[in-house]
Amino acid sequence: MAKVPVTVAYGDGIGPEIMEATLHVLDKAGAELEIEEIVVGKSLYENGFSSGIKPEAWDSLRRTKVFLKAPITTPQGGGMKSLNVTIRKTLGLYANVRPCISYAPYVRTKHPYVDLVIIRENEEDLYAGIEYRQTQEVTQALKLISRPGSEKIIRYAFEYTKHRGRKKLTCFTKDNIMKISDGLFHQVFDEIAQDYPEIQTEHMIVDIGMARLADTPEYFDAVVVPNLYGDIVSDIAAQLTGSVGLAGSSNLGDHGAMFEAIHGSAPDIAGQGVANPSGLLLGAVLMLDHIDQGQVAERIRNAWHKTIEDGIHTGDIFNEVKSKEKVGTKAFAQAVVDRLGEEPDSLRRTHYQADAFSMPVYTRKPKTKKELVGVDVFFDNEDADVEAFAVQLQALTGDSFQLALISNRGVKVWPDGFPETFCTDHWRVRLMGASDGAVVSHQDVAQLLQRMADAGLDFIQTEHLYHFDGERGYSLGQGQ
Ligand code: NAD
């Protein structure tokens, strides 16, 4: 087997201890790796690299396209960027895959039958990081959900479900409220489901979906979710299995992949030699699957299960009932090495299948007819009397527009607003084409804004209102 180049970062806190233990097991199991080490994390943040990574390190990541990363300590406070978010976005790692499995009765858990995988969209949603303070009182974050982003993660989730022998794929969104953005994710899920009739599918509103997952995790098999919900639900799912110290995860894209433990750098126990290396080890095992060394992955998984079954446990999972020996990081790794070639008796045995799957290239849908039918203009206005504001705006609409609506934090306040509605200094004014369905031009919008500027109004944002093949591409104001 040819050696595969892999970039490795030892990280911060317990990172170096668990990475050393992990690489020891990989080596003894026969993994063929050519390791390139890079430094990321705390020391770089402290030396002025606000993203926690040096420019040279990208060369290694671009060359190997495979990154095994120990946890790092993210400094608190402004100006520092999350290294994980930077790496995911720069390398286009659109899928975060986190298997969550209970190892009862050997590891104590309230939910002994959990065996599910969370597949989280990794690049879009509120994590686009586009945020603004727009007025004295109001801030805004942009939630971006795209068709290519949704198609990639959902197609990946179906392929994963099919090739990893799972039966059911559940999608969580909040499309009863976010009808356009989460609605697109749900719609793409329903479209792609048509290509996989053998997979059982269902959609749940994210709040009840998470509640059911926390209560009855064994009901779920694979779950696909947009970024923010995925961040939350993947931690819930990992916690249900009894320890966040046991889960690894992969971040996959068209041009690279990153593998890690899901826990952090645990500074409270760093340097003591007591950390559980299992999360990083199981992350590294996912890496071996990815680089076509699945047989080595299988040997390690089986030996690791046997170690857990034999009651050789680190302090975080030690229990009076099933644990036989409390060991540190190194001794645990050695116990796994000693069991290479053995299989567990009752925990799941794994048998390697060379069933890698490839993802189709995204193809753009044919263009629809896009028509500009109006504009939402947002204003900073601290002392607005709504009726007087409406009269002032009506005088500025010109021949091209009519004033349709004024809202404050999404609640309609004109026409026919309620005096009880609390208003901030942030107003949305909807201006539609002068007659129903009339199309307006960019020039019309520019001239409208010029009139507003001349009148001394403080507009802070505009959003164009489009129809796509006659279908509305904007949400209606409440009460519209
Ligand atoms: P943490 O996961 O580091 O620790 C939470 C608790 O779990 C601690 O009590 C810790 O001792 C314990 N723990 C974690 N991993 C363990 C292991 N392998 N064995 C035994 N016990 C373990 O979370 P935190 O304390 O909130 O964060 C510490 C630092 O890690 C922060 O700077 C945070 O930003 C960072 N972090 C990094 C990553 C990453 O690099 N992917 C992920 C999460 C947090």
C-alpha cells in the first residue's frame, strides 16, 4: 500500500497527548501515512495570526487535501476568527458528518440504543458571518441558504445513508416560519428523495425534531440539517451517548477533508496524561475510510470496541459496574494496540466494505424569468410617528411606486397598525410598482432613493422584490 500524505496538527491543551496516542495506534495498525505537521491554534493567535493558522500551512493542506486535527484553544474576545470555520469555508468542506453511538452497558448512558448520524451543512446559513449593526437599537445577521449548497449536502446525505447501510433519512427545518430559506432546503430534500425510493424519508420541524431526538434518539437513523440547527443537534446527539469524549467527526468537501474529535482542548486536564484519546482516534478512523485504508480502520474499530468491552477505561467513562481498570491516555492507546486483530463480543463488529461513493457535479437549473416588482427600503428613524411618516413617504413615491406597507421588526404598523405594537428605530417600508404587478427598473429605484436622500431620510438598506417566473421571491409582511 502506498503511503498517503496527511497534514497533522497537534493542537492545544490535551491535543498533543491525544494526537500522540492516536498516531501510535494508527502506526501499529498498519496505516500507511506520510505525515506533514503544521502548527495551528493558540500560539499563533497569540502571535498576531487572527485566524490561528499561518499562510504556509495552507500549502500543506492544499497539497495533501487530508487534515487530521487535534482540538485547539480558541481565544475569547474580539478580532479572532474561528479556525474551524475558516478551514471549512476555505477548503469548501460542505458536509460535517458526526456518527453518535451508545456503547452501553460499558459506557453509562440514559439512552443505550443510540446509533445515528448527523449530517450537517457546513458552509452556509447564519455561519456566512454577514452581520451588521444598522441603527442605534437594531442588529442583523444574514441567513443564506442556496440551491447548490442544499443540493450538495442533501445529495451527500442520501448517498451516505444508502452506502452505509442505513434505512431512513430525516430532515429538520423551520420552514413553517422561514418559508423561503428553510423552505428551499426542504424542497430540495423532497426533490432528491425521488432518486432514492429505497430510503425512508421524513421531514420534521426542527423544534419538535430535536425534542424527539433528545427523548427517543433510537427512533432516528440519519439526519440532515442546515448549519445552525446541525451545530446544536449534533452536540445533543453526542451527549446522549454518554460522553462527548467518544465521538469523532469528519468535514468533507470536493477539494479536501478534515477529521477531528468533537470535544475541545480540555485545558482543565491538559498535561496530566488522563485524557481519553477515543474521539480523535475515531475521527482518524473516519479518515482511514476516506483515504481507502478501510481495512486498517476496521482493525482499529474492532480493537477499540474490544478495549471498551474489556473495561479498560479512561477517567471520563470510568464506572463501578463495568470498568475493570482506570487508565491514562497512553495506557488506553496501548490497550487498543494490544487488541489489534481481535473482535468485540457484544459491541458492534465492523466489516470493511469498499463502498466509497462519488458525488455528481452540481449543474445549474435553467434560468427563470426574473422581474423586479418593488423594493423594501429600511430606515433608521428614532422618532417616527407612523402616520406622518407614511404621508411623507407617499409624497416621494413618484409615478413608479406605491406605498404598500410599513413594518417594524416584521410586524405591520401601517396601514391599520395597532398602537400596542412596540417599535424600535428600524423601519421597513415596502414600495411596490405603481399598478398591481407593474415591473420597475433599477433607475426607478435609484431615483426613489435620490428623492429620499434629498428629503433627508436615513435609509440604511434596500432589498429588491423579485418574481421568478411569476412566483413571489419575498416574504409577505405580517398582515399582508
Ligand atoms: P471541552 O470539550 O474542551 O471540555 C469540556 C469538558 O469535557 C471538560 O471538563 C473536559 O475536561 C472534558 N473533556 C473534553 N475532552 C475530553 C477527553 N478527551 N477526555 C476526558 N475529558 C474530556 O470544552 P470547553 O472547556 O468548552 O472548551 C475548551 C477549549 O476548547 C475552548 O478554547 C474552546 O474554544 C475549544 N474548543 C475547540 C474545539 C475544536 O478545536 N474543534 C471544539 C470545541 C471547543
